[in-house]
Amino acid sequence: MDTYHLNPDHMRAPDHLTKDEIQKSLNELDNKIKTLRGRANATTADSNHTYHEHIAALERKRELIANKLNDSEDTQSKWQDLKTGLDNLKDDIGKLFG
């Protein structure tokens, strides 16, 4: 019998995922959570199943991974802003000396 119980406080998101990998992970977690909710609803209230704990842990992991997606988009936006600023600076210097 499996006695390991997932704890939301012990969840972590993998590092160094691409945007596509993050989206794939989010989709997989959504499917797992949906399946577990169905199983939890099918069991009796006094059963020993730990579906609710497992659901809470997976939801926490999903939240952490979703944060990485937001961080990834913010980083891309910052790099794009920096590139745009440098391009504008180059154009201004060219106008000044050209």
C-alpha cells in the first residue's frame, strides 16, 4: 500500500522549461486534477483515499509552473524592450552624426 502523501508545501516546478514544455505540463496537470476530482467524487466520504490531498498538491504544482510561464513572458518582454531601446539609441546617434 502506498503511504506517501503529497503535500502542497513540498511541491516545486521544474527549472529550465521552454514555453511549450510549460504549456504541455499545465495541460497534463489539468487532466490529472480533473481525473482525481472524478475519483474523489466517486468514493465515500469516510474512505481512506487521499485524492483531495493529491489534488491540492497538483494544484499547487500547477500554480508554480504557471508562474514560470508568466516569468518567461516577462523576461521575453524585457529583452524586447531592451532591444527596442538600443535600436532607438542607434537611430538617434545615426541622426546626430549622420
